[in-house]
Amino acid sequence: MIGFLLVDKPQGWTSHDVVAKVRGAARIKKVGHAGTLDPMATGLLVLALGRATRLLRFVQGLPKTYLAHAVLGVATDTLDADGAVLERAPMPVEASEVEAVLDRFRGPILQIPPMVSAIKVGGQRLYEMARRGEEIERDARPVTIHELEMVDFAPSDYPEMAFRVVCSTGTYVRTLADDIARALGGRAHLDGLRRVSIGSLNVDAAHTIDSVAEAGEGVEDLLISPAAALVDLTEVVVGPAAAEGVRHGVAIARSAYPDLPDDSFVRVVDEEGIMLAVYKTDAGSVKPEVVLA
């Protein structure tokens, strides 16, 4: 069994819960996912089964799209609704004031990871320290906000804001919401988060946990192929002779594909559209990165 499974993760489930459910239903041990979703969050979780797990990093690095809902004026220790309230102070701002600061957060920005993140510092994950009540200094990390738009706003002493964001991997949307509030002189937390896409993979094509459970070992019928999952990578089609070489990890002459950009990953497929490998281009050749065949 090899392929990718798109799951619409329900609220209250951890990403590991979903992986465990799929392992049990499909009776296969080798299952991984491309990017954790917090228990509070819902939406697209991309899983790989079997040898396809070797391809997860090519999905994980793609831009992600989220729909988020934030409450301004209330800060929690986790920056989401699952945390304890740290402070509460009215923030009677208007939608126009929020719009005025959003441009500061578009493009490349620096972001300080929250204490509840899985980042390791000194061999320990930050969320483990947070559970013990510890808080340490964290270095700001570069992320990119490709798109950011407010889609709804409810004014009050504690305004509620819905926004859509397309961001690079490693972005914490909860931190983004709080940073926007800080730019307005207050604090905020998320009380809703839904991931709707990773690259070209969309939650509209995802399966529910119930449908995965009902499928059982027939979950293979729900999988999409590696070629379909990695549709964001440029496709290189090879003939029978070259395909045999690709199956053995033979490099491809760069001159055969002069239009490919340097230092990029490409998916190599045979004439039937079956994915054989991911190759990486450089100035002189196209070399194997992951060979499936």
C-alpha cells in the first residue's frame, strides 16, 4: 500500500490520534503526516502510507491556507481557547484600525514561537516546559505571510475577527493573531482555526474519520497517488529506457530539460503517469532525491 490520504481532522483530535486511527483501520504501521494540527484546529491533514512517507517533506514545505477566528482583548497562556486566561482588557477597535495594521504582517516577517510549540530548546520541547509552568526566551524565526485578509469583523469591547492567511511552513497562526492585537495595543487568542489547503491539496477532497474507519483495509481505495499528491512539483515525463534508469537512481542529463529551474525538485513519472521518483535539479544535472521504484 502506497499513497496519500487526505483527512478532514475533527476538533478535539490530535494529529497523532488520526495517524493511529489510520494505522488501525488500514492495518499498516508506516503512516506519517505532513504538518501537525492542534487539537482545537480542524481541517486538512495530509497523511502518507507505506513508502510514500518518504515524500512527506515535499508536501510539508508547501504554503498552507488557514481560516482563523480571533477574540481581541483576551490573552490565554496557549494563545488559543484551550488555554487559561492571562489577561482581559477591553479593545474597542474598529475594523478600519485592524485593516490599517495588517500590511505590517504581509510578506517576510519575524515571529517568536509560542511556548506551546514543539520546537526543541536544549533537547526539550517548548510545550513540555510550558506544562511545567516554565517560560524561556525564544529566538524570533523568519516566516512568510503570502496572503492575509480580514473576512469578517464584529465590533465590541472584545471584538471578534475572522481572517484568511496563506503562509509558509513554520508559521504559528495563533502568534500572528496575537501579534496583530499587540500592534493595536492589546492581546488576542484564537477560538477557531481551520486548515483548508496545503499547496494544491484542498480539504474539499478530504475524508472524514468516520469514512476512513468504515473503509477499514479498503482505505487503499481512498488514497491519491504520489504523482497527484505532489502536483505542485514540476513534472518530468520519461520514456521506457530513461524510466529504467530512474528506477536505479541514474542522473538525467540537464541538457535534456533546459527549461527546468535550477535548485528545484521535480516529480519524475513514466509515460503512464506513474511516479518513479523525485529528482533535484542543479546547473549540470538532474539527480535523484527519493526513488520510489
